[in-house]
Amino acid sequence: PHKTGTTALQSFIYELAKTNNTIFLQDNIRIPTREELPGVSDGAGIGLNLAYCSVEKYKKGGGQMNRGMCAPMQDAFPKFVLNAYNKSQNILVVAEDFDIVGMDFSRLHHFLLPYKKIKIVLTYRRLHEWLYSWYNQIVNAYRLIYATGDEKFPTFVEWLDNFDEIVQRHGVAVAERYNSYKFIESVHLINMHDVGDSVPDYFFCNILQTEAVCNAVKDGARPRHENIGHDHEYERIAIEAKLAGKIPEKRVTRKVTLTRSAAFLKKEIDQKNITLPIICPSEEIMEKMFQHAVEHEKKYLSEWHESQGGEEGLRDALKKDGQMKMCAYDTAKILDEGILDDIFNTM
């Protein structure tokens, strides 16, 4: 799933293949090239093309490719798979969007034939950490759309209104979904809290038990690109202020100017020591989050769960993040009461 170290893994695979185009073959592994798995994504994201073309309703189901766009892939990829199969090679496809709920598993199975031993590997990140991180990735992608006013910039609190739908793309839910299909031989869940920033290390040395690639990792091979997110609250204030006519449109319509506006607001607010009103998730949603995480950790990661203090440790972690990360600035109150008008006027 997204925000669980998978970008680093994707980046590692294709960067290593670029510098040494035979290293995966030394471990009897084939990774598809853009020609073998064509589509809208290239580079480290080539695997996304298989995920997008396996979504039941294509673009309407949450993918990024329609039926026509998938035609080249539907011709090229099965040929790649059959070629690798006939050479008794394993194939490796890594993509975050295999977590899409509307996946057509019969189509995915068809793409992977004639292979019969299909292994799924996913990463687990504690629910409350994953939720906030994924929210930030989503709003980062849509922030310029929010700036036009065509779509509302949701707070994290508002975004959580869709909790039941959102958690279907969390690690354990995805693992259980794949595990329910008979054509999947096994599903393995990596606890990213155990491996930290060493997901490639653990994946290749422990899960796949490769030799050449594992040695490359031990010799210092590391991904150059990691998808590290950040908070977008000051950007949200700037966008809401622009939509209210309090700052000029040019301050938020480009990524660079929006970033600068957010940095300026933060600096001024910090220097003036202004305490802004906030809104926080309800006790009900926090309890829902807790119960969901407890159920999954006790079932699949029981030893690690207990090593982190069990239920009490989880509650403490959730409370800490609830106070530090999950609350959002109440922009309606900030704008209505003119709390930041003096700063807006200087912009």
C-alpha cells in the first residue's frame, strides 16, 4: 500500500537494474521493462501499469488507464510472462496501487498465467500513522485543484468521515483481500516498524532470499528516491484565504508560490506567537481507529504489538499523534474572526 516504504522499494529495483542490468537475472528474477509492461507509468512506476489495467472498471474504478490505453499492455505483458515462464524464471512486479479495492482478480490472474505460485508481499504501518501520511500525499497531489475552488480542500478531520472506505486500502485489509483468492499461493506482511528504512534489505534478503541483490544491498545499494511527505496545513490556510479574497490569487496558483506562501504564513505566525483555533477528530473516530488497529495487530503482529506496550502502548501512541498531528486549523473561524488578517494584508 501507499506510504509504507513501497516507493523506496520500487526506486531501488529500477535504479539497481539501470546500473547493473544482469543482477536480477543472477537471482533468476525478471522485472518488466516499459516495453514489456507499457502504460502511463514508467521508471520505477512501471508496475503500476499492471495494477491500473487490472482494475475492474479501469479509470472509473480508480485506475489511471482506460480500456483503450491498456490495449498495448494486454498484448505485450502476457508475452513477457510466457517468455519468463518458459525460461523457468521468476517475475517481480512492485506497485502501490495493487491496493485499489476495485481490483478484478480474475483479470489479474489471467495476466499472470501460466504461473501457479504467486506470492503477495505487503507492508504494514500502524493505522494512525498511515492514515495521516496518506492524507498528506493525497492533498499534495490535489492542492492546485483545491486552489481553484473546483474541489474543497478537506481537513484531515473531514477526510476521516470516509474512514470505513479508506481503511480498505490499509495493509492488513489488502492482505486479507488477496489471501481470499485461491490462485494466490501465499501472502506475507512486512512490519515496516521492525525494518525501518530497510524495506529493500528485508524484502530481498529475508522474503525472496536472493543472493546477488541481497549482497548489493549489504554493499550499500540504496534507493535515491523516497516518498517522504509533509504537513500541508499552512497551504490549506493560504488557499482558504485566497478563496475568501483575503490574499491575491497569484499567491497559491503555482506550486512554488503556494509553498512560499505557506512558509511565509508559518514564519509570521510563529514569530508573532499566534495560537490558532483547531478542530480534532471525534472520540468516536479515535476509538474506531484504536479498535481497528488492535484487532489487526493482535491477529497478525501479536509479539510486536506486545513489545510496543500492547493496548496501552497503542492508546498512548494514538493519543500522542491525535494531539500533535490529527487536529486541523479551523480556517472558518480564522477567516471569520480575522485572526490572520494583518498577515494576509502583507501578502
